[in-house]
Amino acid sequence: MAERSKAYSIFRYKCPHCHEGEFFVDRNPYHLSTAGDLLEACPVCHRKYTPEPGFYYGGMYVAYALAVALGTSIFVATIVLWPSAPVAAKAGLVCLGIIGLAPWMYAISKTIWANLFMSYKGVAITEKERLRAEQRQSVRA
């Protein structure tokens, strides 16, 4: 996977801006006490991860789509690989798969959502970001 690709940033839980810094407090989504906790800003490029309050609520739609795709895939695989299985067994396997992968889907949905709306900018600050920072400083002074 190329380091500047969106897929690299999504599946490695990297900063959507520079693709180098960490995105989550803990990279392991199965550490449930810190699952989904984002860092305030990238430790490498220092850009904020939350452009506005409630930004990651949209990630719920991504998580829902992932759960539907996973459930459908498990159900079809069960039909193909175990055609004589009772409906309860098929439903149970779907539920186990979705529950088992729920922390991963939660984490990956946040990185997908962030990468949909934040573009790669590299590590160095851009001219536009520099001008915005100067304007903020002049307003505060």
C-alpha cells in the first residue's frame, strides 16, 4: 500500500492529513476502555482531527454500511458453504460476526469518515494554513 494513499491512512489508522501520525489514542480497537478515542491533533503535523463538534457522527452511517455488508457476506457465505444449516444457525453466525468485529468497524468507520473529508497535505504546513494561523494570531492580539 502506498503511503500517500487513502487506503494506507484508513487501514493503518494514520493521520488523514500527513499519513504519518497516529489517529487514535490506542491503535488496538479491542482495548475497549480507549476504543474510538482520538488524539486532539496529529503528533507529526499538528493538525487538528476534529474540524467541528459532532463531526464523527457521520461515521455512524459508515459503520452501519460496514455492518450490513459484513452481515450480508456472512449470510451468503453460510448459504454457499453450509446450505442445510437452520435459519437460527445462519442468524447466529451473522450476529457473532457483527458483534465480534464491532470494535474494528467502529474504529475503521471513523478513519473512513475522516479520510472522506480531510485531504492529504503532507507534513509541512501549507501556505493557506500559515495565513489562517497568522490571521488568528492578529485577532487574538
